Amino acid sequence: PGTEKTPDYWNEGARRRLELALALQPLTQRAKNIILFMGDGMGLPTVSAARIYQGQLAGGSGEDSVLAMETFPHVALAKTYTIDRQVPDSAGTGTAYLCGVKTNAKTLGLSGAAVYGKCHTAFGNEVDSILHRARLAGKSVGIVTTTRVQHASPGATYAHSVSRSWYADANMPKDALRDGCKDIAYQLVHNTDINVILGGGRMYMTPKETPDPEYPADPAQNGIRKDGLDLISEWLSSKESAQYVWDKKGLDAVDDDSVSHLMGLFEPKDMKYELNRNTSTDPSIVDMTEKAIRILRKNPKGFFLFVEDDRFAHAGGRIDHGHHSGRAKQALMETIMLDRAVARAGELTDPSDTLTVVTADHSHVFSFGGNTLRGSSIFGLAPKKAKDKRAYTSILYGNGPGYSLRDGGRPAASLPAAEDKDYRQQAAVPLESETHSGEDVAVLAKGPMA
């Protein structure tokens, strides 16, 4: 702290960073491998707050911490709007960054000519993803997600659907089934030959009333398919050297050298928040990313890997899920875990032949302020009370389930309640689920032609 008060400290730091920037030489060869990390809902305020939280977890004040993704030398901004919405959803944005075209909200792998919920408009309007193109080019391909593998973001790598919610045939209307549309889980198995599939979503893959291997006594976790298909068995039987696992023990036991295809589904729906994860039975996003890279990198032609943490914000998909439920601590921990996966991927690959990109599909109405002092807990209280003479947290949401009235006014925030992992930060507008926001998101890149 003392050295920060001298001009030399800041001038020397600026000089070092300038020298690094001037020494940077562009890598102009074509990348052999591409890894796309996508933090669902990871807007710039989330990145900033996660940086501080990471530094504080390490015992520092936090503000001067640096995330692995922030060491990438190239940074840009991306516009997130869809054809029909100023503030987007994850299906429309997933189609944009994976398939290269903007489309309508809630639709997957289709151009803007497709209409949400209208099955017949899908046919002839399909667009291919970069994952599909990479597979056609002979590369190995994989998806890693902390939500269900049939969710909007991973779904855009392989599916063509006028509804992001058609996870299984049981989730589809009768007219769509009659008109020939297929559910997203079915397309996962049949559309593209994907080498590695890791995430949640077991119930959408098995026939109705099939007991879940992890929760056999809970009928709410059973399979839901009405067509009687066991898509896991179907996938296994169609591949050579394929393996299926459903817990961390099984994932750890997989011999990287002996499998060409791996499917790991670790929950009936979405995987658990990192702060709630059973570390002995459930793999982390770092575990899944490492396993995927070790299998995919065996291909001499290279690989494409999509890695998503969707636990930032929904009440269920993770970064995104944490924010939707107004639980900032859950969201920021997911951001840190995604960053740890970014760091581990960097250790397992060669930056001279691997293009690594980190971005988000949208942001959230999440902010932190209140004139907090240096080193204050990111989840703590602002130093002065509000006009209503009540304390408030630095982190606030523009809308969401954290809205509350008590005794005719806003309840005062208090410690240690605000530090709890399930504390809902206060929101200005009452909503059951906090919404996305429409500002640009960051794109960070390193590697060939970054």
C-alpha cells in the first residue's frame, strides 16, 4: 500500500505494460485448435466484481487482482441484440456467435426467417455452427456446460429448433411433433458427430419413468421421453470406443487414450452451483474442461471445444442462473470457476496453434457501487446509509426477486446475512426472475489471428 502512493509505482507499471504491448507480435498462421469459453450472462460488471472476489478469496483487497482471461492481449466489444429484441436471450445470441447470423430470440440454429414456436418455419432455414463445420473438416469437437447439454447455449452448437424449450419430445406440442420437428435431445444424438458431451440433462435422454442413477427413489428425476427412446444407449451403440459416465468417479476413471467419444451427464437437469457442489460426486467445470481437452487434442487435425458456465444467472444455468435468482455470490463464484477453466486450458494447450476466445452472450441488470472503500467485501455494505436511513449493499440489481417492502419501506441490509451464498441482493423492481440487460459484452482472445 505504501508504494502505491508514489508516482514511480504507477509510472513503472505503465511502462512495463506498454513495453509488453509494443513487443506483441501477431500470430498470422491458421489456428489448429479453437476453444470458445462463454460465460452465460457474464457482463462487464460481473467480470469486475468477480475479479475483486477472487482477490479477496486469496487474502488481498481484490481490486488489483487479475483474472486469467484478463491477461489475453486482444479485447473487443460485441453487440448482443437479436433481430427482434433489444435485450436478448441465450438462444438468439448462441445462434449468432456460434453460427454467425443474428436471428430471433428463443430460436436455435435457424435464420431470422424462422418464427418462434412455428415448427414448419424451421425447414429450409437451418444454419450450421462452427462446431458442425469443424467436425466436417475432420476435427474432433466437444461441448462442456454446467447446465443441461440441451440448453440454449450448447444447443446452438448442434440443434435447429424454433423453440429453445423443446428439450425432449415431452416438452413439445403435438402439432410440432406431427409436423416432423425433433426435440433438442434427439438432435444432440443425431445431427452432428460430437466427440465429447459433458454437462447435465439426463432426464431428457431416457424413456418416461426411467429411474435416475443418482436419485432412483425420486420420481421427479426420472426420464421423461414419451417416444420410448433411450438416447444414451442409442448414442453409445452408434460409436466405436465410446463411453458414458454420470458422476465424477466415472469421469476420473475414463482412460483418455482409449476413448474417442465421451458422454457425461451429471444431473437430471442443470448441474449444481459451485458453492453447493458435492466435490466427491460432481465434477467441476475445470474437471470437465480438462477431460475434454485431453480427449480432443489426440486428433492430429485439431479440435473445437465450446465451454459454457451458465450458472451465473438463472434460478437453475449457473453464472446466468445466479443472477436471475438475485444471488450475486453464486454468480460470481461461477465466474471465478470459468476463469479457472480458462487458466487450465491454457496449461494444456499451445498458444501458438490454439485460438482461445472468452466472451458472454449477454449481461444482467447487476451493478456495484455506493462509494465503498478499498478492500471492502464485494458483498458488503456501502459505508453510508441511504436517504431512507437504512443500510444497503454495494451490489444491487435493477430488477428481480430481491425486491422487498417491509413496514412500508425497504428493509435494511445487514451483515453477516449479506455475505451468505444464498443472500438475494436488493432489487429496484419486483420480478420473479431478474432479467438480462442489453449492453455490449467483452470478447477476449489470444492465439493465432486473435
